[in-house]
Amino acid sequence: MTRALLLALLFPANLAAQTPADQLIPQVSHAVALPGTWHLPDTLRVVINRPAAAPVVGLLREILPRPVVAGARNPNLRLQVGSGPASNESYTLRISEHGAEISAPSISGLRWGAQTLRQLIADTDAGMIGAMEIRDAPRFGWRGAMLDVGRHFFPASDILRWIDVMARYKLNVFHWHLTEDQGWRLAINTYPRLTSVGGWRTEVDGSRSGGFYTQAEVRRVVAYAAMRGVTVVPEIEMPGHARAALAAYPALGCTGAQLSVPPTWGVFEDVLCPTEPTFRFLEAVLTEVLALFPSEYIHIGGDEVPKARWRACALCQATVVREGLGDDEGLQRWFTARIADFLGKHHRRMIGWDEILNGGAPKGAVVQAWQGSDRIAVALKAGADVIASPAEWVYINRSARELPLERILRFDPRAGTDDSLRVLGGEAPLWTENVISPANVEMMLFPRLIGFAETMWRGPAELGEFQRRLTPEQRRLESSGIAFGPAAADLPGIALRYDSTANLLSASLVNPLPGVVIRSTSSGQARLHPDGMVPLSDTGMVTLQLVRGDSRIRDAHRITIVSHLARGKPVVLANPPEMQYPGTGAHTLTDGAQGSDYHDGLWNGWLGHDLDARIDLGQMTTVHSVALSLLEEVRSWIVYPSAVRVELSDDGTTWRAAGGETLGLPVTLDGRSLRTVTITIPAGGSARWIRVVATNGGTLPAWHPGAGNASWIFADEVIVR
Ligand code: ACM
Ligand code: ZN
């Protein structure tokens, strides 16, 4: 018999409706309705059986929407804790007409019982809860969420809010990804430059951004989480994803070169050089980390470590030979084992991403499997305990269109593993390359992280049934200021279209959500009109930014409006651009709008082909110069063309050469720039037709991670003067 049916049989419909055990997220293991109703008192008077339960009284004070007093007479809320191990998270919650009682073998379970009571009380409008007994326990002991604060920094006050939501749904691990190539976010007293230098970067547009957490803030977060039964697991990335550390202390790298904190994304070649001074540095950092974080588990990253620098480094190669490591994978294994040893001496266990399996993971290490579900089985076979985070199931930085709530609800970490008990549980990571503000974070986290909590505590769930429970919870969270994104679609975005007849650029919201609007700022005459139009008769700069309240959502579109002779004129392309980069339509190269990032909707992109554009000016025109506006982002396989040439024609058939320029090949993976190649026409030639040919830069060079593959050309405007 289902619980709903049991309730319906035992009680009149109106009373059954006031017994919302089947409304809880995550669903509880067992719930039985009992006769009677608890009329919620204005004040909850709590008694505890042992001092060990006292912290939960403090928790109830913070999370219940009613006053809570302790040690009073006539109690209406009893807390009973046993002396079981904290790993036992089970609890029983009884509601009778006299009050509520939460009993649990350990304080862990008592806390989850408190969260269940929180939801039950929030759910009652009439101030009554039907009597019931709930017996509940989680399916997995490791129910985590990871947040990358390296790519974008989020203030500690927001971290607290998110930890509170996690605890509401009984997630118990907050994995704090504190260091990255693009920013080191944890203050380390011994090495102040990690944050004074490594915590800040110059963005592509020249602005500065960054931030870091003081040790006092970290202690506050750890204590706040601990009160809620959430363990904060810090991650200090090594030896890769360490460009911010190298910017602060260049001697930690193989080349010693002074590097910047990069503002672009990807996997960087420069990694820590495993020398004795580097180990001294890491041990000093970890010593401070261990003092801040009581977690038994410490995450050391270990993912995505290119070996190019190690291969070219005499010290690294000498270590490979001296220690008999065989190769550079062996060097990473040796490096990881030394760190695991250090942590072990301090009674902590190491977690690493699944790359630490390459060449054999250190004994006792926990592997976080991310590269695919198959890595879970590989890690188990290697004898490791596993945290399951397969990207295709739980990477919530992926759009909800690609990774919808419905799929996350079906995630089962033990699927295909003979139900191994060495799968500790799972974690949903949020990487933040494209997540730039607190509201943006929330729109990625919710509702999907709540679905993830459901599967971790109770097991896979069906979408419609889950939505029924989610709807009232979502309403409550939204009214407390938490932003929700879509469950199965992309976040809102801005689409730009160009109308050559009206000479108007229009900006429209795609996938709109309540509260999300386009905010525009401008310089010069150009501006976004209330109808979403940017008249291109003006010139200047327009920035279009999606916002929700004060919070920016996704990257801005920075548009430079230029006036020139070819604006609005028809373009014929010998090679069509790739489908993903249609720009603003057929007039992308003559729409008078220049972009700043190849994702901003203003660019055409060609993969392995030349740009070959013919523009009809409509009448014979004196032409002084023809310029092509281009973008290079070497890491993203986008390079400048090897040459640009211009031809002129009076009839569109017979062409004469009018000049050209040869461009240099890229020299560094970090290369990212905008460039306008201007061809001056000798003595102001006259023509009706203009042809611009940009020769594809060819296959990517040997030093590029994509070596041998075709490269992209990106162009957004042909400027004729
Ligand atoms: C990862 O996504 N590089 C762990
Ligand atoms: Zn080295």
C-alpha cells in the first residue's frame, strides 16, 4: 500500500493533506501516518536527553521559522541522541498531538531529523501537522556538491547561503575548489603572494577581477557548515591548474618564467615542478589548510596535468631517473604519493581526481571519478574508494538543456559496479568559467542540485513525482531570495540579429525567465532602445548584459558600432561559415557591429577554410582602405589568417589586386587578441565590388595541444572607408 493510500484510508482528506510526509525532499525511507494532529505552538520548547544534543538546539534556532527555547518546562520538542558513530546518519521523527520527538543514534542523524522537521513546519499553512512516524537513513554517506571559486570568486556570505540550502536537502559535503589557474582564493600566511598576486587577474577587456577568503572567513564557513552537518572538503590543486600559484611564486615552475594569472580557460602547460623546494611550499600550505579544515579528507586535485614542461625540465628528468619512475606519469604518481604520505602522517586521507589512477593511485587514496561512468569501475578495480562525479551525469556546469533535472534524478553512482560499498557516494561539481555571479551560480545549481540530493539520499526518482514535491519548496526558496534556473533548458541568453533594410541591430532575450532582463550601457551615441533595437546609424560602444536584480548572468556582449561605406551592403561568401557561428545573419561582416568574444553572437567562424567575401557597394565608390576585423584565441584553436588580401572590381567579374598583408603564426598558447588588418588602397582606387580573402592559418602547430588539427578563422566586420 502506498503511503498516500494509507493516509487516505486512515484520515479524512483534509487531515491527510496536513500530513505532508510525502511532500519531503529528499523523500524519507519510511513514513506512517498516526491518529491525531499537532497544533504547532508559537514557541518550540526543547528538551534534550544529553548535552551532546545541545548543538542541534542551536541549529533549530537558526532554521525553524518559530522561536526555539531550550530546557523549558512543558516541552513540545524532544531531542534524543545516542552514542553511536557520526557515520550513522539515521533518525526517527515522531509527531503526536503533544509535540515532536527526534531520536537518533548520533548527532548526525539528529541534524537531519531537524531538517525534516524544518520542511514539515514550512509546509503547514494551517499550523497543524498530522501525527506520524518517520524512520529515515541515507543511501550514501557522501552526498556532495563542489563549487569552483577559482574561475570566478563568490563572497563567503553567498557560500553560507548555499551551504544552508545543501543542508536543507541533507547534502553533507561541500567540496570547496579553492585554487585554480585563474585564481588562488585561500589566504596562506606563509605565502601572502598566493592571494595578493594569485587572487587577481587582468581580464581580456583590461579590467581587474578577483578576490580571496581570509582565514577568519574560512573558519566561519567551516563552523557554519559543521553546525548543519556539512563537512567542508578543501581542494588545493596540484601539480596542475596552478598558474595562479606560479604567477605568485615563479620558482615553483620548471622554467622559472614570470607568468600572469590567465583570464582565459583551458588546460595550461605550466605546472608545479616537483622539486624539494616545491614540496616544502606545498607542505607549508597544507599545514595551514589542515589547521583550518577539520575534514578527514583533503582534495589535492591531480587532474589534467600536461607533461610538456616536465619533459623539457632537467630537474624533473633527473628525478625520473633517480627514483626509477620510468616516465612522466610515474613522476606524477611519485609526486602524489609523497603528498598522500604527508597527509597520512597528519591523519588525513587524500582525494584526487581520477587521473591519479594513471600509473597507480597511492594506497588509501579516494578517487573522484569524473571523466566518465567507466572511471568508477576502473577506480574500484584499482582498490580505491570512489566518489562518483561522472561528467555526463552530474556536471551541473553543463546547461540544463544538455543535463536536465530528469537525467540527474536517474543518476545512480553504483550502477554497473556490483553495488560496491566502496562507492562512498557522489558529488555534483559546478565549474564556473561561464558562471559569473551569485545569482548565476544559483541558476545553475537549482533546481538540479536538489534533484541530486534526492538521488543521493533516497535513490533515483521520477521527474513528475519529484516536480510535485519541488514546486512548493521552490516557491519557498525563491521567496527567500534564491534564484532558480531552468530544469531542462539553457539559461536565458541574448540573440543579436541585423536588419540591413532598417539598418538596425536587434537584441532579444532567448529562454526568458522571470526577473531576468537585458541591461545596456553605452558610450558615444549608440544605445539599446527600449524595443531592443540598437540603431546602427550611431557609432560608439554598447554593452548588453543579462541581469537578475544586481547580479550579472553570463558574460556581457560588448559591441563596438562602426560607421563605414560597406555597412548594410550585401555579402557573398565563397565558403559558408560553420553552423555554430552564424553571427547576426547574412550581413555579419557588414552589420557595423564588432564583438569582443567569439561567443558573443557577432562573429562568423570558418574551420579549416578561407574567408572569401565579396561585397557589393551598389555603385562606383572611391575606396581608401579595406580593413578586416579578426579575433585570435590560440587555446581555442582560433588563429589569425596567414594572409589577408583585397581585390577590387567594377563589374563583380574582373578583379584586380589592391594590396595585402602577411600575418605571423601564433607563438604562444596564451595568445588572445582582437586585431584589425587594414589594407590601404593606393591613391584611393575606385570600385563597386570589394573582395577580401583571409587565408586559413593551416593546421595547428606541433606545440599546440590540438597539433595537426585544422584551425579556425574568426571575423566580425569588413570595414571600408
Ligand atoms: C575536472 O573536471 N577537470 C576534474
Ligand atoms: Zn620541472
